[in-house]
Amino acid sequence: MMESKIGKTVGGAVLCLSALGVGCGPTTNVALERAQVNYQQAQQNPEITAHAPGALQEAQQSLQRAERAWKNEKDDDEVAHLAYVTDQRVKIARETAEKNIAEAEIKQLSAERKQIMLEARTREATRAQREAEKARTHADLEAARAQRLEQELQPFTLSS
């Protein structure tokens, strides 16, 4: 009788522990948590949301697949893979945002350069025009002086 009580007690304890083990499977996945944090940081970055919305949306979709896989299957390998894909897509979103920002800056700087070049050409043309007018005025004055000298010399040249 003693053996049966011990057997029942041990059997009951094993049953309880195994039930706890099944019910207390892992509730989190480190890779998934890291992917969630990375995605949230990217989502809160206004440069990424403004300059790489498509890439960020792809990261969100990948994260959602990982979360569904964890919720439905608890398949560590699949979740780890999908979390890795999410992390890579977040990196792509960051890089895309940086690239798009750099391209926008290049366009802006190029436009500013063109404007500066145009202003420099305009100043140069204005300066050249002033110099041409000054030279024309000087030439007109010299022509008038030459004509005056010819008129002064005319009485001397006719009498010879």
C-alpha cells in the first residue's frame, strides 16, 4: 500500500511537471524581440519614414510574418529566419533613406551651383557690357577729338 501511494504521488508529480513544461514553453524569442526593437526604432525615425517608406513597409510585413510564425507555431528556426529577414529589411530601409537624402542634397547643391554660375555669368556679362559702353564712349570722344583736330588743321591743309 505504501508503494502505491508513493507511485501515485510520483506519477502525479511527473504529470504535473510535464503539464507545466508543455504549458510553459518559451514565451519570447530573442531574435524576434531584437527585430521588433530595430523596426520600432526605424519607424520612429522621420528620415526613414519620409525617404524610405516602401522599404520600411517591407520590413513591417516581414516582422508581421515573424510574429505570426511565433504566435502560431513557435518554430524557433522559422522565427529566427524571419527576424533576420526583418533586420536586413530595416537595414535596407536605413540605407535607402540615407541614399535618398544624399541624392536630394546632391540635387539641391547642383541647383545652387547652377544658380551661382548663372549669377557669376550675369555679373560678368554686366561688367563686360559696362566696359564695352565705356570703350564706346571713349571711342566716340576720341573720334570727336580727331574730327576737331581735323577741323583745326583744315585751314592749313587747304592753303598748301
